[in-house]
Amino acid sequence: MTTERSLIPNPSLVAILLVIRDSAGGNLVFHYPPQPRAEAAHNTSSWRIGETNTDYTSSNSSFSSSSDDDDEADDRKSRSTVRLYGGGIATERSVVTSQRSRSYDQRSSRRRRDSDHEYDEEEDDDDEAGEAGAEWEHVLGFRHDVLAGLLSVPRALAKSRFELSVDHSVFLGYPCYSRVDGTWQRKKKERKPKSEGPKGEEEKEAHTSDADNDDDDAKGNDADDEDPDAAALSRSKSPNPPPSERKKIKREPRKIDPTPSKLAMFHIVFVMNPPQLEYHTRMHDMYDVAKQFTMALKTQQSDDDYVAREAEKILEIRERGEKRGDSMHELWSRILRESTLAAAIAALYQSISASKIAHLKVNDFDFALQIPIMLETSVLPSISEPQLPGMHLTTLRTIGPTPNEGEDALMTPHFALLFLEDVDDIIKELILDQDQSSLNASFVQFIQNCRPTVSFAQMLSPTPDASAPHPENPEYQYIEYFARHLIYWRKARAILPLHYRRYYIVSPNADMKRLVSQSAVFARLFPALPPLPKMLSLLSGKPRPYSAYIPSKDHRQAYMDMLAWLMRYGWVTNLLTFAYLKIPKDIKIAVRERQKREQAEAAVEMIQAATVGAAAAVNNGNSPRMMSTSVEKSIANGTVIPNASLREIEEESKISVSAGGDSNISNSRPRTGWSDVTDSSTTAPSRSTNPTTNTPGTPFEKMESSSGQLEDSVVYDPSRATPLESAWIERLTEGQPPDIVALFDRLVKYLDGRHAIECIALREAISKKELKRVLNAMDRYIVYARHW
Amino acid sequence: MVPTSTSTHSRQPSRLTPFQSSVLQNRRAQEHHAETSADIPGSSRIYHWIPQEPGKMSIKCIFYSYFDADKGPRVLYQVPENSVTPSADTPSVPPTLFSFDELSDYIIPKQQLCDRLITFCRNRYRLLGYPICLEDDKYDRNEFIFNFAIVLDESEEFSSYKPVVKKLARLFKALEEQMGFLWNEVTRSSVYTLIEQVMEDLNSYCECMIPINESNTINLKLFPAIPPPPPVKAYHVPISTVRFESIMDSNWDLTMQRIIPFIDGVNSVRRISELADADYTLTKKCISELLYYGCIIIVDVFRFANIYAVNSELYNFVNDGAGSTGTATGGGGGLQEECQAYISNTGRLLDFPAILDLYTSLRQGLTVGEWSTENAERLKDVDVRRFIQFGIIKGFLYRVHKYPVRIDDGTGVVASVGPANALAGSSVDLHALALGAQEAGQGGSLVGGKMGKSMTTGSGILMADRSLPLLRYLDGAHHFDSICTDLQQSEKEVLKNLAAYPIELIDR
């Protein structure tokens, strides 16, 4: 129910709080932003992706927002509101409010406002509200101390997910307590493999810090430990930044002196306001971030009391500021300057609430966090669904950030990477931050070698008709690994390699609102080519191969570069071809006739079974009703069939079908006559309920059993064809040369409307020519559909 | 309460109580494939709402707790026993759901947190409570804090329980204020039976009505949370999924009563408001309301000049008959039979491969007009409008919209006339602009100055072209449907007015 909606990033993050507990009790040490607005995230239950939400857009041009960080939050709010309902029809403005009020939450919140005012008034605290110094007395409509008490949880609730909601504010976190003796250090671990370099250790420190004193709720990041290289680059569900972001600090193992810390507990609380219908997904996404951040802090806390020191520092600054009578703004900017923890919390808030990747640094430990976003979708949202403008459209199950079941292992080597940022920038980032290990060198090399026109398989062996590398090929594994890493960190997307013979259309999901700004970027990048609107206009007509738009061979490279750019920003999508298998009536008649013949031949040994089957079919209580519907249908179709003869056909077809299925089994799979007999006598007699195959009755079978009429039909899933369907399919190739028959048998499973024809040759490692020959030969039986 | 004609118009559509209840019933009915209009293919994509499965036993526990002056927070009654505190008989057995003592701070909180809905997750259960604090001299510490909490599975969609918890709390608050219901040990003893009944009824029937005394009844009902409707545009065409005449009565909103006769699957929202002589804004509100309750679905304006193409949902249409999806509509069989019947205008049915062939032959760059000429022979029994509409409603066909874009000759950049058209948030009434209102244009440029982050080109053009407000639509963000309904001109007229400008048409 919420899957579609969750395609739209909506972090629903209102604020991040740092709560501690020490000898003096619970204390809300720091919160960011200084004046969180509980309602802000609430309204963005979006109908449209805000442009600012996708990471890669901000890098593209001078047109993107130049607002500085301080008013980012407010600015974002207003912008997203504008875009959500962005139609351009100004009169709609007044309706916007009413539409918002339609949401379930909103309504109840309004009702609440009507009834009880006490707390709501406090929610609107503005700069002018209250006397100086008291600005931070209330946070999110709660008194400071009430909030601190609420969130400094008892020890019994520590080390597990904390989720509390008060009215519309949800507080999410993972409270961490010191050990019972007051220390934070972990027990010395003995199980570290000796082989690991310092890099690996660093990694492990971040990952396994919670392993020995945390319960099962801690997700096993330890899984990465198996391969030190893999661990160094691990991405999924781990607090690791991309290699580009991570700085390896060779830290001397600290002398651990187990002095009890003053800090008893710290709790990073993420205050959220998710739309009710997206509640569970939003909370789930944020919890991953919250826990990873908390774990990173916990490691630092156990290393050198980092959180305790920072909390003390922040409290000191606040105390001083309060004495001086500083404004909240002054105070907060001082805290952010002087405390790295506060700065990290602020950075985390800024990035996560904008659906960006947060690059964080706590106590010299660099890492990155994000809520992963979708980069592509297969379904075009309808007019009444939330819109996803700019999101790439494809039904191809390309490579995701992590290997998953939906992927097609035979296809993955045939995809290519399309970078979503400037390649030079990605490499620059990488080189800046890295020490020159061999792994990074090969990573850089990989990035440099990637072309959107070259598949992974072709990268490995640049011959034109390269067969797919073996999945166990270590070189290939590295490629796939790097690719997934880049995809996870939103640097790239996997696509079917671009080719000038393929078809590209203006994506129905293209974000037309960005045309003005992007056309300027386009003009700068491709000054020699036609302007962007012109190009899109060209691509608007009847679909043609891309080569049709390229004026000459010399232009090819420039046009392919442009195509990559258009793909990157979702302006175009690859038009693929899908095929369905059509069974015409004459084939069905032929099959029926042959089966009747075979049935007669088999009658001698099958006589017993056939009688049973036929009798049951005739005795089937449904028969009379079916017949009448068939008559109606035939009349509706305009074919006049005399009643009597129809009856005959009906009876005959029933018998032949019910027995035919079984005889067909005996044809395709050699069996003893005896088992056939038992088969047909133990299974249900009527075709409509025949469970001899696992496939549920297809409509054709329904149609046939209910009317007895043979009509053209479409086979839905040739790979799981019923025996009767198999007989039809077999019949289709009759009279074709044997090589075609063999190939068609191999390819028929792709004619289900789900496999792009463009992928078949690659997947089956046959030549395009061969494929074309088969498809041409069978053209009469194939219905083509073209979409993405 | 019967709304009067004047008040109806000013009311928020969200308060259309009689309407709301009747359409909600309708939504329920649709789940059981009854009462729906046989004529219109109800789109299974629209109905996100899954009704509460009766007998699912969503509520795991209801308990009543209060602050005891001597013993602190404690649970007095819990259904079932031993859920959150060990029962008196077997004090050694730990509670089955979670321990009340661990969470008592959040169930019986400080006074500042009372009268608020508080939820808490523990042990994969979600607790919903609404603590109430009453102040009176008669109580031990001059205050009495109690809470009726409901426990659900953590993964449960809990929004429909929030109002229930709140209502329950408010009801007992009223009872306590009226007659000391909870403080008095005699009346208090009925609480166990009451919460037991509430839990049983809500779990079984999603509603309950339990009389307490002659003036008080526990009246609760779980309402589903329905996603907000999409923004309604002037060029949207509503199609009803219900028979309005059977559910509409005189209590309905007046605008609603006026516009409903014009919802015929052909008229756009703008046109409906004109035909019904109803205010456009109110019309949109009504349409939005109907959409919210699933009484209508929205399609685009059908014209023979439109372009359509199949999309990735086609597979589901073809595969629907296989019975693998639970979304097959209606009692009349699969999607394909539904399609055969819906598109036919003579009663003769096309076989499915022919239909599939026709749908797949619709493509980018080919108007419906051209397409129907190409396929005239096969389409002679087919109502083309219904043919297209079926595909749109079922979601396997999409409309390729045409966007006029004006490019600046020199730079090749899209020439934009001020940012007001790109930013819908501006208060400029574009309709007024279409009539050439000068001051509105000024307003637009002012707004542009304020918001003009994305505005570096075309500001010079703004002044020159104020006379032709049409140009505001040419930044690529507006398709012809939207332009034509806004300006109330035909596509031809619009194109004629644009003849003097370098225009590119983008189909998307």
C-alpha cells in the first residue's frame, strides 16, 4: 500500500536532539535546527519529487539554489510547497490548503487545535516570542526539561529501538548506556584476524563496536569482515562512506584506562513527522540512519569519552551564552563552530532532511550516511498518483546497490554504468581522500574505463561479440562490486549500454519544469548541437533508431555523449520491445484434430481411462449451462451455429480436451501407460478444474471450457505452458527448418511480455542475426509491444 | 444536522458528513463488488484501501492504568489478563506482551504530557494511550491521572486506532467528571467488562456501541486512512465509478448536486463548472472530495488528435486472466472480458489478441485519428473513446502530452517569460493574464524578482511580450491540455496565435 509512495524521498525529519544522562540527571544538550517546526515535514507528503531532493541535481548548474545553510530549512520548505502542487495555474493556490487539509492527520490536528490550545500556542514560538534567553526553553512545544525527562530513558529500555510519539511528533532513537561499572570501553576483542591491515581494523572498530554488548537488534555489520577489501568498500547498511569520502587515519591503539565516564547515557533522538500512510517505511528508513550514527558515536565515546567531552563543551557554551544574554542565533553558531559533535548533528540534519548523503566527521572519524533513494522505476505514475518527474523509467531489472533476488544473473554483465555526476569530480573526490592503495587505483581505473556505451562484459574482453564472463571470474566480481558501490552512493545508475541502433523516446516521466534551467546547461555543454528543446522535439515523433538523428558519422560521438546526458537527467528513456505469443485459431484446430487422431490410436490401451474421463466430463453438472453461454457467445460473435452441431462440438471438445491433455503428457514425457491411467483417473475429470499442471487455469482454458469455442488467444507465460499450450506452441513451428525450431524452443520463454527482445541475444549468447531470423519466421504468431 | 444552502458553500468539503458516510459505505460496498456502476471499469489501482479484516484480532490488549498515590502507576484492569503486568494469581509469570513497569513513565506521564496521544513501541508491540489528568480536591494529590491504552502489533497500520483511543479517553474523562465513574469503586468495577467488550467488538466488527448508562454510550468505529487525493486540474476529466443517483440525497452539498449530472467522462473540470454554472474553485473542491472517496477516477481530455502509447503495465493487462493477481475486478470475469464488453459499441466482441494488437499499435507520434484510419476495418465494432479510456483507466496506456516550448534564437535556451509561470506559488491569476491584465504582469515580475533564483534569461523579453500572455505558457512546463483549458481556446487557435514565434513541440 505504501510502496508506490515511498519512491518519493520524504525524510520527514523535524529535528535531531542530543540527550544525555549523567549524575545530575537527564539533559537535553543540543538540538538542531535551533527552532524546529513540527509541521514542516508533515506537509510534504508529496505528489511530486522536489528537484532539490535528488542529490545529483544540485551539482549541475548555477541555477540551483545558492541559499546558504542557515535558511536552508525554511527555504526548502517553501520551495517544496511550491513544487508539490506546481501547476502554474495560480488560481489553484487557494485550493492547496484545502487539499492539504484532506489528509487524515491534518484533519485531526485541526480538530485538536480547535479543542485544546495550550500546547499549540507554544509550537509557534517565533523569534519575537518570549523574553531573551528563554528562546530555547521550549523545543517543539515541549518544555526543555519535560523533553529531557521524556527522552533520557531508563536503562531497561536502552540498547533497543526507541520509538515514542506524542501527538504528531515521533521520537526515534537508539539510547546507549554505559556499562554497569560506569565505563564505556569494550572488552578487549581477541577474535580479530591477524591478517587485517590497519584499514581493516578501523573498519571493524566502526562496525563491531556494538557486537559484544548489544543484543540481536544490532544488525550484523560484521558480515563484511570476511573479505578485508570488501570491508573497506562495503556499502550497504553499513556506516561506511564511499572510498572517496573516507579518510584512513592510522590511530595508535589507545591505552585503555577504564576510568568510569561521567556520562551514563547518551541518546541521539530523531524527531520526525511522517505522513500517516507512510509511517512505517519512513520510520524504518530513518532508524537505519539513527542507529548507524549512534553506533559511530558510541565507538568514539568508548575510545576517548568523545560524547561526554562534547556534551560538556556544549553545555558550557550554552551557560556562558545564557549569562551573556546571547541570542539563539549567536549561541547556536558558536556551538556549531566549537563542537564537532554539534556540527556533525547539524550536517546530518541538513543532508538527511534534504534527502542527500551526509558526509560526517566525528572525532576525526569520517563516514557518510544516507537514506537510499530510488533511481529508477518501472511504472509510470498515472494522473492520480504521486508524480516522480525526472526519475528514470525502465522495466529492466538492472543492478541494484546490493545483490537481490530480482536481478537476473545472466544479464548483469551486459549492463553499463551511467554516471550521474561528472566523472572527473568523482575521481577527484576519490583521489583527494585516499591513500594510494592498489585497490583504489583499480577503482579509479574502473571509473575511468566506464562508458555508458560499453557493458561490463565488453570492458573485460573488448571483442564485439564477447560472451558473458563467468560470474565467478574475479575480475568481473570486482567490476560488479565497484558498480554496486557507485550505485549505492548515487554516483551512477546501471543501464543497458547506449547504442545508436537502439530507440530512445522522450521519457513520459521527464521533468518538464526543469526544461528552462537544463536547456541552459545543455547549451553550455553541447554548444555545437541543436538546443535541448529541439532535440527533444526531434525525439518526439514516431520512434526511430537513434542513428536517424545523427547527421553524419563524425557527429556520432557527440550525439552519444548527448544521449548519455539526456539519460542521466531522465529526459529520454530506452524504448524496448516486448513480445507476446499469439495462438491463432487454425493452430488450435489442427492440434485438436491431431489429438483426436492420437487419442483414437491410443484408444486400445487407454480405453479404460478414456471412458472414465469422458463419462465424467459428460456428467459434469456444469455442462448445460456452459452450452447455453457458448450459444450466446456464438450469437454475439455473429457466427451462427446450429444448435445440434454445436452440441456435438461441445461434447467432442470436452472429451478430446480432457483426454488430450493427458495424452499430451505421454507424448512429451515418456511414461508408462499405467501411470497415465492412474493420473487421469485420480485427477478431476473436468478440464476446468484439472490440476494435472501447476499452472492455474488460464483464461483460455476457462474460455474453452465455458464455451467450447476456439478463439485466437495469447499465451501468458510460455515458460510455464500447460500441456495443451505446449502442444500449440509445438505446432507453431511445424514446417520450419530444424534450426529455427530448436532456437524457437529456446526463445519461446521470452515471449511473455516481460523480457525485452533487446536483451535476449545477450542473455542467450546468440547472434542478433539469428534472433532476427527466428522472430521473422514466427512473425505471424508474435504481438510486439514497445515501452521502456 | 442538515446543511443549509448558504452555509454549505462556505464549508470545508471535509465536513460533508452525510456525503462522507454514504460514500464510505459505497467504498466498503465496492470491496464486495456490489453497487458499483457496471458501466465503468473500476480501476483496481485506485482502491488502495484494504478494509480491516474482521477476525484479525488486531488489538492485542486493552488496559486501564492510573496513578495510585501510594503505589505509583499501576494497572487495574487488563484484557486479557497477564498481558502487561503479572496477574495476581501467578505473580512469578512475566507479562506476555511487555512489562508495564518499564514503560509506566510513558503511560502515566507527568501532567504536562496528559491530554495528548502518546504511542510507544516495545517488544514489537505498539502501545497507544491518551493519558488524562483531572484536578480536584477529592483526589489524593489533588489530581487523578489515568490512561486507557490499546496495544497493537508494531507493524500494524495504527492510524485508525488513534481517534479511538482518544475518544475512549475523553469519554471516561467525561464520565469521571460527571459522576466519578472511575474514582468510585462500585462503578469502576464495570470497567473490565467494558474494555473487554470494546476489544472484542473492535476486533470482530471494527466498531462497537456499548451503553454505559442512560446518557452515555461507548460508540467507536475504525475508519480507514485514505491517502489524500491528487491535486485536481482544470483539464482533468472525471469519470464516475458509482451510480450517483443511487447514493445522492438532498443533504448533499449544493455544488455537488449541481455538478454531478455533468460528470460524464467527457467534460473537463473547467467545463463542468461552466455547464453547472458553479464556482470553479468549489467545483474543484467537490471533485477533489469525490476523488478522495474513490467515487470518480480522473482521465485526460479525449481528442482524436491525442497520442497514446502502451506502458509497462501492459503485462498485467495481458496476464490478468491467469488469475495470479487478486485484483481481478467485478464478478463478471477477468479484465480482458471486461475490456471486450466495455469497448464494443455494437455488441460484437473482438477476440483478445486483436485487442492487444490494437493497443500495441498505438504509439508515440501517431494520433488516435491517424491510428483509427489505419485500423478502420478492425475498429468498426469498437467505440474508440471507450477503447482509449479503458487503457487509461487500467493504467496500461498513457497519454503523450504535447508541450509547446519557445526557444530563444540566439542561445538555443528555452525562452522563459518571467519565473511566475515556472513557480506555481505566485499569486498571479493566469486566467486574468490571458485577458491581458497589465498589473498582473507586473505582479509576476515582482514575484520573479523575489524568487528569481532560476531566472537569468528572458527577463528582457518579459517587458516586450506582456501583450501576449500566452507566452508565459511556453517554458515547457505546460502541455496543450492545460493551456487550452486555461485560455479556453482550442489547440488550433493557440497554435495560430503562436505562429509568429519559434516554437518547438515536445511530446512527452
